[in-house]
Amino acid sequence: MVEKEKVKVSAMLTIMSAEMSFNRADGYVGQVEFTLEGHKNPYAITLQKSRKAKEWSYGLHFSGEPGSEDELFAAEDLIEDNDELYEQLVEAAKAKLSQREEEDSEA
């Protein structure tokens, strides 16, 4: 279940929701919905990291209604060029996995 909570992470990035799961077959799989300052439509980034991989892979798409292809390409360029922004997206998803693991251990 995706929790809806907006968190302004930086001047340009606001996290709307995040989730992540882990299983032995797929490794880590997560999704973060977010907005970027100056962009009309929200985005979703799907993150994946197998147990053996050293790097995260991702797919970027619009969350909900499609928007401008130019803005999508600009968002992708920003993610590629700004390691801090990318790490904030990954950390938002990882935090939800840790939170869920803590809740499961308390049950």
C-alpha cells in the first residue's frame, strides 16, 4: 500500500509517496511518486536492484496523466546529472522498506 504524504526534500523535489519491497527472485523493487519545481505533471520512478547488482536501475514515467515529452526528458536529465536528487529518491523508497520491516517485526 502506498502511503500518500508529501515531503519537500529540496527546493526542486517534493516526494508525494514511496514504497519498496524485497523478495529473493527480484531483489529490491520500489516506486517513488514526486514532483519537480517548474514541471506541470508529477512523475513516478520505478527502482530495481537485484541482490547481486551494485547499482540501482530505474524507469521514469509520468504519474497519472501524461505530460510534455520535453519535461520528461528534462526530468530524466536532471536525475542523471544530479546524484543528490537521485539518492533522495532511492532513500525515500528504502526508508519505507525499513519502516515496513519494523512494523512487521512488532506484529
